[in-house]
Amino acid sequence: MNEKWLKIGDSVLYRDDLETSTAIIKISREKQLNALNSSVISCIEQALSEIEKNKKIRSVIVTGAGEKAFVAGADIKEFQHFSENEAYNLSRTGKEKLFNKIANFSKPVVAAINGYALGGGLELALSCHIRIAVKEARLGLPECTLGIIPGYGATQRLPKIIGKGFAMEMILTAKIIDADYAYKIGLINHVVSSDELISKTLSITKLFNNTSPEALSLAINSVNSCFLSDADNIESRNFASLFNTDNFKEGINAFIEKRKSNFD
């Protein structure tokens, strides 16, 4: 395993785990509980842009530094005096640069939630395709107690993940839930001990290497479209387009020949 971390900006670390073909992005603002600000968002976006071009990397893990927080929210000091127009641009820019970019990323992105995931931090986790959390993790959307609402996609993604009723309760009451309850309502996929978090996450990302990159990308696209009126046709088009790929031919031949596929 390559343990050398590269620094992006002042608060984001990055490394590749070559054994599993996984890139690991770590938000490193431990004293600020890894709170998001415009710099962090830009740095993660930069890392994702590099990962997208790297064919050797098949998946991504996003986590936080330390044991207290994944991301304990947005850096409120950065926008406390914003006008309405500035607030709108903050929300739209954040979605375009990071949250929607992750949700629609062509490679699977897994959130390794190592502690508090609150506000923008939970929204970051919601934009990921799979979520794994330590037992000590606490998750919530406290925005309504600040006189605002979630602005990075939670009101759209949370109901699709856990259902409208649970989502309404979490957002309107601003309550903080523990990892076991989050698992029970389908907010997270697995609960693990803190010393198992990265190894468990890597064991999942390693499985992606058994699949076709094009199939993964279009599977993500198809699942993301499931609430659209044209979702059924999108799935059919994505399904059909894969028949033109070399990896489809390799997968079928490997199945017939009873061997493991060797995908590019």
C-alpha cells in the first residue's frame, strides 16, 4: 500500500491504494472538525478531476482526518454575512463543483464516515454512492436551527435514500442520529469499528475491479435517473450502448470460457 499522502491546498490530502486501484481523499482540518469551505470544495474538485482521468484508479474513498469528524458541517463564518444572491451562488457553485460532481461521478465514490457528519458533511456523504460509518458516528442536518435549510442537495437526496417520512423528520427536527439508527433506516450501508473503517471500505472498493468500468459508469447514471420520467428508457439506452464496448465482449467470452474477466 502506498502510504505517501500528497497535499492539495491547505486542507485536503490524497493518496492512491494501488492494491485496490482506489484513490483516497482525506479532508484535513482536524481542529475545525474538517468543516467545509470554498477552499476545501475546490481542492476536492481538483482531486476528482485528476482521478477521473486516471484509468488505473477505479474508485474513490472520501474520509476525514482524526477520529472526531468526517465533516462537521460547512464553515459558517465564511457565509454568515452573505446576501440572498451570494447565498444562491454559494449553493449552486458548491453543487456544481463538488456535490453533483460526486453524485454523477463516473467511478464509484464511497464515504468512510469516521465521526460527525453534520450539515454539509452529511450532504457530502449523501452525494457519495455508498456510505460506511464507525459506530461512534453521529449524523444530522441541523440547518433549520440556524434559520436556513440544507443547500447542498440534502432535501433532494435524503428522501430518495431513506424515504420522505424519515427525511422530513431528520430535516424538520434537526435531530442528530447515531450510526445504528442510520443503518436501520438505510442511510448508511455498514457500521464498523473505527479501526476497521478503511480496511472495510477498501474491501468493498476492491470488488469494483471485477467489473467493467463502462458498466459501472452507466449503472451509476441509470440509478441516478430512477426518479426521472424517462428513467426506463435511460436504462435501456445505457444497457444497449454497452454492447458496443470491448469490455462487454470480454465479459461474455470470459463467462463462456469459465474464466475471470480481464477488463481494461
